[in-house]
Amino acid sequence: MDLLTAFTDHLSLGLSEALAPMNLWYCFLGVFLGTLVGVLPGLGALITISLLLPFTYQLPVEGALIMLAGVYFGADFGGGTCSILLGVPGHPAAAVDVLDGYPMAKKGRGGVALFIKSVASAWGSIFGILLLMLFAPLLARFARQFSPVEYTALMALGLVAAATVGRGSMLKGLATMVIGLIIATVGTDVNTGFQRFTFGLTGLSDGISLIALAMGLFAVTEVITSAGQKSVSPVKASYRLRDQLPSRGEWRRVWPAMLRGSGLGALFGALPGTSGGMATFMSYAVEKKLSRHPEEFGHGAVEGLAAPEACNNAGIGTAMIPSLTLGIPGDAVMALLLAAMMLHGIQPGPLVMVMEPQLFWGLIASFWIGTVFLLILNIPLIGVWVRLLQIPYPLLFPGIVLFTCIGVYSTAHSTFDLYLVLLFGLFGYLLHLLRLDVVPLVLGVILGQPFEENLRRSLLLSDGDFSVFVTRPISLAAVALVAVILAFSIRRALRAST
Amino acid sequence: MADETRDLRDVLTGVLLAGLGLAVAGYALATYRLGTPAAMGPGFFPTMLGGVLAALGAAIGLAAWRRTRPEAAPQPKPRAMLAVTAGILAFALTVRALGFVPSAFLLVLCVGMADATNHLPRLLLLGAALTLLSWAIFVFGLGMPLSAFNL
């Protein structure tokens, strides 16, 4: 099939859907709320999406997904603003912005730093989404021939990769991922109708409410961990448009860095589990190596800001290729977006593109529209957001808990879910104290049921013979990768202990 | 002292994880039918996961026991934990009996105590403002069926 005609067909279908007035409004609302929460230190896309999940019940499914995806991109933009002006990362992926963005702001060039960040992010998004539009149909066509065996192996790969690539110990990531899989087994077993781990509580027979889990683990835990910490005040800068424009010499350094960053990000984003933090630091290191002025890095080098930003956003785009076509999320935010799809009765996977083409392409086209909104919100209107940075955190967190409780209570008017939120909030805090990362846990919860389902079906088809996973090429490749990652993490754990 | 240099927090992590894994596997084995790989019963997957978790916990604990330099660990914050717990419990217990307005107000008062710099007059003001704001957004704006007072 002609790649270009397919591309233009999908683009026009998507744009016609995304430009519908209601969807434009949801897209704007999403990027607006995302930026709003993203600029506040410590609050990122995860909390915002968790908080909004219950309210998307009432929306049509397109609107809900477009809004939540907008929050994702918006929070990313806002997080960078927070990193640059406060020197405190708004979210993990924006940590690298602190290295050169904050020194620029301290030298009085905060406006320029914000401008470069916005342009680099927007370019990265546009590039990553372009690749997503080109390659998602190819992967989906391929994936429609997958049997449960391939799915089981690919899910195992997605889970293991996401659990081990994150921060901290690989073994700990694997352990929290397994806890997530165990939490997913709570409720009625689909195959046998058996109640598992419900302990006679009717509130658990449909499984653990994903909304309560996400709100507890992200919002409540975050409030407990950050309460009592000191607020930092932002660096002053001028935000008139004239003062934001980089000089001609800076432009010449920025645009090649943007191109390199987006290329690297696109490459890494497509691999499972590597989006976010790791790729951006790698892109930073590459720029430092290539630069003729490596001594400027860490003191406000424009390349060190532009390349990782472009890298991060390009990676978001390509990370969506496996997430949206296979239904295997690469990070926690994608997991929540897929969860929102499931709440609306759509099973994520290669069939979404065929059964719901308007939804699928409309969602993707809305990413581009959202990027345009974000440029408008973040370049001329940046001064408004900067003022938000001055809200002291002690006034903020009671509101987060209140909105969490209202959101959870409103979905089913059940106080049981409120107790679940509390339980997961405290559990998340315990994990934090034990230095365990919650992100792999959420991926485990989301993938638990489909993973068990596909594992059962694979072994049913092979009559209990486990060799079925190594006799089919795609599954063999995935299983081999899982083995390599596991061997590597065991070796690293052994070496760290001596 | 050798014990002082051990990473005791991670040893505890390993023990807790292994304990959780064993509990899950044991409970699943005792209560649910295991089945065979070709025809798995409801107990197969949980037993397997419990076993894997127990093994991971043991590995984490052992590695930490042999490690010499403990990593920096966050200190527990009982004040924040208590305040947030009290706030959510207060909301859950009163939202039906008293209605949304008193319940939301109580939540903000309790949760606000998590930060020592929040003094009472400020909290009262914040409680009133947030209650009014959330009432305006959720009940007036989004039309949620919550009653303001059930007194």
C-alpha cells in the first residue's frame, strides 16, 4: 500500500475529527489543565490524569481521550517551566532542564530559556507524532496476525523492560511490577468465575477500582511525601516577547541540537520502557560530547536545553506506537490513557485502528493541535504561568486531597472506594519509604489481566507445553530479550552487593 | 560494628516483599484450585506470582545484607501521614451523614495540618475557600448530585 496516500487519508480523517468544535474544546481544556498543574512543582501528568479520570466518565470517549492526552503534553511543557525557573524538576523527564535552563534563568535569560524549551518541545512532538502516524498502521497490520503466544511474550518484555529501566535497583522494579500483577488478580477470575482475594468484600468482586488505585498511589502518596517541604521562589525574568527571542548565534546552535535530540528520542521512545529520563540524559551527554564549547554545559548552554527537550517529546510520540497499536503501555501515563479507553469499553490493541478509525486518528491528530495550543499558551502567555509558581505548596495540597475524594466518591457514590484510596495512599507511602518505585506496579495492574488471559490461552493451545514461547520467531526474540534483561539485572545486583 | 554499615532498610524491604510473596502463594495454594499448565485453575497465576515475588524479596534482602554502604533513605513523616489519613477518613465518614459542605471543610482542616506552617486562621480561610470553589465546580458547574447539608 502506498504509505503516503495512507498517511494523507489518516491525517484528513483525524483532523476532521479533532477539529470538531467539542473536541477542540476538550483538547484546549486538556493542555490548559496540564500546563496549569505541570508548572506547579511536584505535580505532573500522573496526578492530573488520575484526578481527571473519574470526570471523563460523562464525556464521549473521543473527548475524554483527547483531553487526557492534552494533559500529558501540557504537563510536560509546564514541568519544563518549573525546572527552568525554580531549579526543581517539575517531573522526572524534565530533570535535565535544570542543568542548563536554571543557570540561564539565573543569568537573567529565563525568557530565552523558556522560549527555546517550548520550541524544542513542540518540534519534538511534531516529529514524534509524524513517525507515529507513519509507523502505527504498519505495526498494527503486522500485529493483527499475532496469536496469544506473541502477546504473552511481548507483554512480558514490556513489563520487564519498564520495571528494570527506571530509577534505582532493577530487582526492586521487578518486585513492584509483580505486586501490580498480584493486585490485578483481585476480583472475579474471568475464566472460572472464582472470587480471588476478595475476602468476602462485595466491593472487590469487580476487581480493585483503577481510579482509586491511581489516585491513592499518585495523588495521596505525593501529598504525604511533599507536605512540609520548603517552597522555592522562582527566578525573576522578563517575559515580553522581544526579550524571549534567542540571538541569531544561539539559533544556529539550537536547531541542529533539536534535530539530533529528536532523532535520538524517536529511536529510544520506540524501545519499551526507555522513554522519559534515561533518553534525555543520553541526549544531553551526546550534545556535550559534540559541542565545541563543552565547558559551557551546566552554565547555560542552549544546546543542553534544546536537545533533551526535543528528545523527550519525540520519544513521547514514538513510545505511543507500541502503546496504541499493541495495547502494551511503555510508561505509567500511557497505562492510564489505555485505562481510560478500557473504562469506556474499548479494548486497547491493534483492532482499535480498524474498528474505531475516527477515534484513533482523531486522537493522534489532536496531539498536533494540542502542540499548537501549547505554543500559544507557553510563549505569549508564559508570564501568567510564572505567577502560578508563587503559590505556596502548603495551600495547595489540601485541595489535591479534596479533589481526589470528590472525584472518587462521585464515580459510584461509594465510601468503600474512599477507603481504598486511603489504603493505596498509605501503601504508596510505605513503598516510597522502602525506596520502591510505584510506576512498574501500575503497569503490572493494567497488564495483569490480559497477561494472565494470554498466558492461559497460549498454554491451552500448546497443551501445557512451555516450549511454544521459543519456537515462534517473534515470541522467541521477545523471550530472548527478557532473558538478557533479567541476566543483566541479576549480575548488577550481585556486583552492587560486593 | 558491622551491623551499622548494613543497609537495614533494604533488608527490611526484602523481608517484607518475601513475606508478601509467601503469603500470596500460600493463600492461593490453600484456597484455590491449582490446575495444570494446559488447564490453569484460578490458583495457578497467583501462586506463580507469589513465588516470584518471594524469590525477588529474598534476593533484595540478601544483596542488602552483604552490602556495606547504605544508601540515603527518606525519613517517615508521621505528621503528614496522620493528617492525610484523618482528612480522608473524616470525609468518608461524614459525606453521607452531614453533607458535602461540612465534610469538605473538615477534610481541608485535617489535611492542612500536615504542614506545620499552616496555622488555624489560615486553615479556616482555606477550608472555606476550597469548599466554596469545589462546590461551584463540581455541583454547580458539573451538576454532581451531592447535597450541601444533611443536617
